[in-house]
Amino acid sequence: MEKAKSYSIPKSLVWNAYKKVKANQGVAGIDEVSITEFDKDLKNNLYKIWNRMSSGSYFPPPVKAVSIPKKTGGERILGIPTIADRIAQTAVRDALEPSLEPHFHPDSYGYRPGKSAHQALGVTRERCWKYDWVLEFDIKGLFDNIDHELLLKAVKFHTACPWTILYIERWLVAPFWKDGMEIERSKGTPQGGVISPLLANLFLHYSFDAWMGRNFPGNPWARYADDGLVHCRTKDDAEKMLIALRKRFSECKLELHPVKTRIVYCKDDDRRGNSPEIKFDFLGYTFRPRRAKNRWGKFFVSFLPAISNKAATELRSEIHDWRLHLKPDKSLEDLSQMFNPVIRGWIQYFGRFYKSWLSAVLRYLNRALIHWARRKYKKFERGKRRAEVWLGKVARREPHLFAHWKMGILPSVG
């Protein structure tokens, strides 16, 4: 029966795609079918996806449009596919990605296997020591504005597999579903779609990565999705680069963000020139002049990354939203089970570079735990200092409860 299908798609490809979707969980699409509901008739549901994709009769349903607030103000539209469509997209992505990965540039770090934000941050730190100027750029509404014709040209260049091309074409024009209405789309790929990051990387590979290699081989860069940096020797070089970059993205029907794109001077003890911009944010870190110590114990000023003020504010806001003081029914062990995995993740990500700058956030967390103790135990209700000393003793006795305690950031030293 499989041989009679229009396209030869292995059932194992759909099965493996399902396992990845299930592991990621995620919310339901417009059909309101959750992964739990999908699992109730799993065998039949997966067969339908494979059968329709193999026969060429799979048409993606509309994508549920969900508005979420941007960190910088305004709203971003996320496109939420159904569970079944997520599985289909994962199958196509898994079939296409191996043929694209070898062509992608080493300094493209976003949404790629074996690549990470920490790698991008590490290489950027080293290049800021070698190059005096950085052009920080951000593409305005990348996922909403990718040109379909240019994207499909790139897809067809890299694959002759007809069913991957067919379904990518259909996903690109699948309408949004918002407030009970279908909204047609003529450009972009939904942010939230499984295959969208791969398609965005492919588009930017030709619109930026390969273009930089041809035209500016002496300027190293790093890109994480639509956020990027280009290193330059002089300010004049950076200004020329900005003009060239604006022109290039315009040719590719994209636009640089007017506020988030700027030229920055990497000021330190050896670079004492003046510039109105001496810091930039990248992947939740702020790069700026900071005090450092060399191997002989002497202090100097270097251009280094540490957790950004914006990211630190977001972490404190999340701690506030935990409302620990409203959980006096919980034990300290309960709180540890609820929140320590999150805290550990923060430390692993934001503690990689200049870890001490993260301490202020973790001390804020200690204050929230002290507040919890004062609400839980009457003997501490009017004694903040006593609560702090008690929690400090617990932290020294059981530092495994919270990841920042193991770092030595304790509620009290008394």
C-alpha cells in the first residue's frame, strides 16, 4: 500500500516527529486538541497524518494567532499550529535539516543543533577584545516579513524532494485564525511554527551570512536568528557597514530596526576614545566596560558581558510573581521542588559570564524566602533579622535545597 502513495515518506519519520512534539508539550491549536487528547487515539491520528502527507492530500489548518506583549512594548503575534500540524512540520523539518545544516555558516547560532547562545556570547566577547567597534543590528519583524518567493527559491536550490517543497509552500500561505476570522498571509512564516526557525535561518543565510562572506570577509560577525553583530576596526568602517547592510536587507525586502541597530565603541583601559554608545545587549547579556583582574591580581577595565539590567528585571519580576509569601502552607522542601529547577537554569545561563553580576537577583530571591519564613512561622512575624539568621543556618546545613545556596549566596552570614 505504501508503494502506491504519491510520495515515499517513512512512517518512522512521522513517529519520531510525534515523540519530539510530545516532549515539547505546548498548547493546542484552533481545534483545541491537546497532546493528551491526541494520545487517546494515537495510532489512528498518526496514520492519518502519514497517509495524507504520503498521498499529497495534507492541507494545514489555519494557525491560531496569539498576541503576546513585547519586552520593548507593543505586541508580537505568535502562530500556534495544531498538534497534528506540529507533527507534520517536524517531519518535514527533520527531513530537510540534514541537507541544509552543512551549508550554514559557523557563526549562525540560533535554532541549530549543536549551537548555543553561550557559544555566540563567548566568540563575541573574544572579538570585542580584538575589534574596537561593533555594529549591533536587529531585523524588524523578520518572521512576519520573509518574502515567500525568495525563500522558496532557496528551498528549491537545496532540495529536489517534492513533498517537502509542497508542504512548505502550503504552510507559508496557511491563514491566521484570530477572533473567529481567517486572515490571509502573503509573506512571512509564523513565529511559533516548528519549521519557521529553519526557514528563517535559510533565508538569512543568503540575505546576510553568505553575502557577508562575499563582500566583507575581514569583518567577523555572529548572528542568533534576527539579532546580529558585526565587528569593525574603525568607526568609519562601521558606518559604511551600516549603509551597506541597510541596502542589502532592503533588497531582500527586510528592514533594520531603527532603534535596536547602532554602532558601539568597545571601550576599555587600552581604548580610551569617546563615543556616546559604549555598551550593547546581546542574548540577555550587556557588553560594556567592567572591572576585571588579571592573573597577577591587578585590576583593569575590560569590555565584558554580564546579565543585562533588562534580563535581571525580568527575573526579579518572575520571583515576585511566584508570591512565595502567599505559600505558608508549603515547606521549604516543597518550594525547592517547585522552583529550584528554574533557579538552576538561570544560573546555568546567566552565570556563564561575570557570574557575580547575577548575585543581586539571587539576593532578591533570598529576601523573598525570608518573607515566606516570616509568614509561615509566627515567631518570625515581627523579627526579620531572626528569620534571616534562621534561614541562613538552614542554607548552610542544606545548601542543596536551592542552587544559589550551593554557590554560597546565603540569606545571612550571621
